[in-house]
Amino acid sequence: MSGFLDIKGLTLRLRGGPTILRSVSLRVASGKVHGLVGESGAGKSTIGKAVLGTLPRAIEITGGEIWLDGVNLLALPPRERRRRIGATAALIPQDPLTALNPSKRIGPQITRRLIDILGWSKADANRRARDILDEVHIPDVARVMRSYPHELSGGMRQRVLIASAFAAEPKLIVADEPTTALDVTVQKQILRLINEMRARHGTALLFVTHDLGVVSKVCNSLSVLYAGKVVEEAQMHRFFTQPIHPYSRALLAATPTYLDPDGSLQPVPAEVIQEVETEVHQHAQRAGYDV
């Protein structure tokens, strides 16, 4: 069965350097939430950037396919690829303070994509911005539209980014650790809001995070990424009750629990690290990179 987003054998490397993603495959079904988990540096955000066409120039795609709504993005000319991504997908970034332009008011930051990329009129874009800000439960929408980012709280700024992502009714949203910069209370509100908006709009969601607690609350399925490779893919219930890969089991063992507050945390098994390091070394040698 195909998904709305199908990534097949995606391989990325630094130009003139080592491979950083190795034959990554995952699927996000229409209207569902797929989690992408793993430790920092595993390549989670890099996958999201590959989907959205925002990879740094230092990274090149050397293999694989990215199918979005039945079209292989990597087979399209660059201009057509950007147009299709702009009309179909959106991003909820990690840090709202740095994602928003500090020198521009909130209103134009939401309407710019609608006007410049999708060709909406200014009046329609402003109307949509007001409606979508109201939908994410922002009070006094008119004031917020006129405000600068620094005049809003962290939670309000994140709501603005969620509103901006959903404004053009995208069919896919990449959420790149959207609650990392928030305190626990606000995090819970934002997760509930994202899930509420996704369900209302029928949007597929690729949810990037290192937090298994967050994954358990919002995702239908997940892929576990380690050192640029998917080591396990599963539905949520099966993953938390019967994890298969040693690294998955190590992740779960390393999660603190109130049921055992004095219990010790388990490190990633040495044999898992050795297995992955050996594979990375072999990939580098085949690519002619001196390790």
C-alpha cells in the first residue's frame, strides 16, 4: 500500500565526503501521523529538509525517490519541484523565535506564502490569515496580526507557526521538533492543537522528534533512525510493547519512568554501536572517502 508520502531508498552524502543517510525508506499515509525518532545527529531533520527541498548545498542526493501525492519529486525539474512542494507541503519549525522574521509583523509573515507562492490576492490572504489564527485559538487576532514576534510569548509564536503551516491547506506537514523550545505545560497545549488541526484538515504529518513521550501521544506509526539508517518501523502499540531492534529497546530503556524513579538507565549496547560503525565505514570505503 502506498502512502501520501513515500520515501524509497533515500541516500544522501556530503559533497566530496561521507554518506549521511543510507537507503532510508518510510511512508506517511494520508491523514496520519508518522513519527521519526532518534538521537541528535541521526539525520531526522535532514530527511524533512530533503522532502521540502531545503537541503544545504553541501548535501547531495545520490540515490532513492521521494514520492509526494503520487509524483516522484526527484524526477521533476527544479522549478516544477519547488512549485509542487510549495502547493502541497509545509513546515512547522523547531524554534518559533528564530523562524519568524523579527523585523516584520505577524500578518505579512502568514500572507506572504499565500500571495507570492500560491497567487492569492492580498485581501483573500489577509482574510485567511485572520481565520486561521482564530482557528489556533489566538485571542485578539487583529492585534496579533499587527504585532512583531518579540511581542508574543513562546506559545503564541508557536501557534502562529502552526497557523502559517495550515493556512494554505497543505496535504503534508513536516513538524520538526515543534515543542522543543517550550515548557512542559505549553508543550502539551501545542501537541493537542497540532493533533486537532491535523484531524480537522485531514493532513498527513511527518513528526520529527527525539522524545518518545511525544511520539506516543500524537503518532500512529514511527521509524527509528540511528546513524542515518532506519533500524525499525512499526505501529505505535507494537513498538512500545514489542520493540525488535536492540537500539529501539535501548531507547525505551533509557526513558525515565515514574514507576521506577530509582532505576538506572541503560546505555545503547556496544554491539549495536559496533554494527552501525562497521556499516558506516564500509559505505565510506565504497564511496572512496578516506576514513
